[in-house]
Amino acid sequence: MSYQRLEDEPEIDHASSFNILQTAKSPRSPSSFHHSRRPSSRSLAKFGLHWWNVPWNAATTHMTISIAAGTVMCLFGYEQGVFGGIIVGQEFNEYFHDPSPGLTGLVTSIYDLGCFAGAVLTLFVGESLGRKKMLIIFTIIMAGGIIMQTAAHNMQHLLWGRVIAGIGNGGNTATAPVWHVETSHHSAKGQAVVKEMVVNVLGFVVSNIITLAFSRITTEAQWRFPLGIQMIYIIIILTLVPMLPESPRWLLARNRDAEAKAVLEILSEDDVEEEFKSIRESVRQEQAVQVSWAKIFKGGQATRRMLLGMLLQICQQLTGINVLCYYLPLVLHKSVGLSELASRLLATGNAVCFMLATAASLLFIERLGRRPLLMAMAAAQAIAFLGIAISTEIGHENGAHIPGIVATVFISMYFLAFGFGWVATPWLYPAEVNSLSMRTKGAALATACDWLFNYVVVQTTPIGIHYLHWGLYLIYAILNASFVPIIYFLIVETAGKSLEQIDRWFAANPGWFVHKTSDSTSIRSDEESRGMRAPLKHQDSDESESMVKDFERQGRRYDGSLERARCRNSNGSLHKIQHGEEEEADRYET
């Protein structure tokens, strides 16, 4: 890949990748660079995009990335629904000797403990391996777990298969949204993850259809086939991911600038020069003040941003979605009082409504914003669970069918509300809200929290249905209602902002409460579009650039020592900078 040197690029001698770039000659003149945007065959071949003579362009590449990342989430959705359809089947219960509610909860929820372990593993190996290698390795791990479940001859084999498959899925779900966001244009990143959630719910729909279709079979195939068919997803992932490009932001973080620029050329039909420079500057600045684990938990903006992503994932689980996703046939059968076949049919119908609502959210997730959708839908979900609690209690006491019908309507209402507002944003948010240096750690921690609380919900649901009856649904009604003020006061709006603009927003708004803050990034964006640079309140406007140049020249992390002499204000007073700690974040004035 040839590289046209930027006019303002500093001389760098220590990095081998930069030496290659300095000696390479561009075959294109500066004038032709802006008009010839089709990537070269060498650039395409580097990423395997010449396979099968597919006419690869930006649209095709984005679509294929969406399919690959979506397949990961589709497999996740399939796993959410398949066991709920299996555990009510007669063949499964007879084969495993009618497991108790506690054992049923364990074999279902232990998968989530495996997912938690996979998400935690991502913290330690995710940044070094990269997005693509992570997806390939953890998909292979998941394939081993699926095979063990399908071939299980006793409950111990089934439990181990669930754990291993969970480890693979936990690593995949911590990686795929980050990869998808980092390869998407900032104006479409919300829609990118919503598409993943649509196919996630599609997987949920497919699992309900498959278990319904095999429910009348009187052999072990009633539960083995729905488990084994997951290998189709594995084959798709392992076929597509190796032929797709790596995240350009991750490549820049590894000083692989030429490859990053080649990826950007593949991902865009327009000139990528400004985008490349913007991302490179952001990466270099964050490398200069790299976030350590000690600093993450010490407090400040890094901790705040990490906790916001974790908070939203925890809230998503405590909305009660997996009370219904994992156990919807069981809820309809035990709580509402429907027959097994009617429960399966209604579960499939609700899954289809869930998918349609998730697809409809594509129309307004970026237009309405994260906060309004989350608050409105949390209120609707609280009402839905309150209706479920009241109707199931009346039906339990009187044995009437009308309350059961009302409960089914409220369950459908819940799925619609969750699909509109809550299915995608908590998965998108950690990748948006964390800075590049924290993105892998933040997304993995948030995903780990999701799986940990997923385990708690799934483990306690059969016991809650058995002992609490309608009280279980009342608890989730109260939890959903409590999320409205939490979102209003704490959750930062990220819709329509680039990842770099979100970084600047946090620098300008260090306080935890956000309900009175203004959207300063929109002003910043306008200034950038006019070629203006917003002045810094405490430092000279070129300070961040000098930090980056010093970092690149020295070839090591910025520890603050190079800038001590520069950090004097107009009166000559010294800004105190301690090693490894950030001073008050730069504020951008309007």
C-alpha cells in the first residue's frame, strides 16, 4: 500500500512502520488522490477482499461486516431462546429425569457464567489480539461447547457444554459491537449496532420456531437438533471474519498506519485524508496518556465513562428481558396457565413482534437520541410488568382465562417497548462512551456485568415463578420505574456524535450529573467544519499537538515530564502535574 506523506506529519525515526511509510512513493499525484477513491488491488488483497471475485467497494464491505457481526449477535439471540423451548419439552425432561426448578435454572444460567468468563478474558487478551482474531478464537471455543451440548449423555456433559459455549459467546459479544462501531461512519454507528440487535432478535425468533417445529417429535432429536443447528452460525462467522478488514482505530493504536489508511480507503467512497488525520491524532493523544487499570478504578473521567457503560448493561438485565426471553414458554405455561403448545405458539408470535419492534427502532434511534428512548421505554416496561403482575395474580386466584389473555397482551407490550428502546443501546453505549485507550476494557467490563446479572436473573426466575408468583413481576415493574431518573440524571447523550466528539464532550463536562449540561460537541463540530480550532481554557491551543509529537519522537508513553515546562499560565504559575494522573480536563469554549 503506497502512502502519501501528510504535509504536517512529523519526522519519526523510531518506528519501523513509519520508516516504510517515509520511503514509499505514492503513484498518485496530490490532485489525483482526491478524485481516485477506489482502493488498489494490493490493498484489497491484503485483507482477503479479492476472494471469489466479489466487486468489493465501501457499501459491500460495510454490508459484509454487518452480516459477520450480526451473525455473532444472531447466535447470541438463538441461545437466549433455545433453552426456554427445550426445558418444557417432554423428551428433555424424561431424558434428564425431570430436573427440579433449581437444576433447571442452573443448567440454563450456567451458560451466562461462561459468558461472564469470556468477557473477562477479553480484558486481558482483547487489545493484543485485535478484533478479528478475538472473534475467530472465541467462535472456535463456542463451537466446541455446542458440540458437547448436542452430544450430551448426562447433565454433567450438558453443563460443561453450556459453560464452554458461554465462554466463546462472552468473548464474541464483547468484541463484535466494538469492531462494528469502529468500522462504521459516526453518523451510522447507532444503526450499525441496531442492525446487530435486529438479527439478535431474529436468532431468538428462529430458536422459537425450531423448538416449536420439533416439539411434537418423540425422540431425542426434539432437543438435540435445536442445539446442534447452531453450527450453521459458526460456519458463517469463521468464513466471513477472516476476509474482512481489522478496525482502523486498533491498527493505528498498534502503529500500523499504512494498513489503517488502506482500511479507511476500503470503508469509504470519499476522501479519507481528514478522517485519517483526525483518528490518528485522537489515537496518539490517548496513547500519550494511556489509561492503566489503577487509574480506571481511582476515579475521574476514565472511571466515570467505564461505569456508565457498565451501569446501562446492568440496567438492561434488570429490566427483566431474560425473565421472558429465556423462560417465555415456561412463564406462559406456569404463570398464565396456557397449554404447552399454546405457550410455544404465543412465544413464537411474541418473538416476531420483538424483532419487528427492534427493526423499527432503526428509523429513529439516531433521530430521537439515546436518553429519550431509554426513559420512555423504561416507563412503558414498568407499566407492562405491573399489568403482568396484577393479571397473573387475578388469574391464579380465580382460574379465569381473561386475566391470562390480559397478561399475554402486557407481555407483548413489554417486548415492543424493549425492542424500541433497550435492545440495542446498552450494547452500543460502552463502545461509544469509552475512549479508545479504554474501549476494549470498558466494553469487556460492561459485557461482563451484563452476563453476571444475566446469570442472576436467569438463575432466580424459575425459583421466583415457583415461590413468588406474581410478586416476581412486581419487582421488575419497580426496577423499570427506577431507571427513568437514573437515565435522566446520569446517562450522557451520544447519538449523532463521532467517537472523537464524545471524547471532547467528556473533557468539557467533568460532572456526573448531565441533566443540565449543554451539547457542546455540536458547537465544536460546527467550528471544525469551518476549519476553526476551539481555544483551550487552561492550555495553549497547540499543547496537545506538542504532546503527541513528543510522544512519537520519544517512542514511549507520555508521562507528563515533557510538558512540565510548558504548563505555565499567563501569570507564570506552574500547573502541578503528577506522574500517571490527569490534570483537570481541557474545556472547550464556545
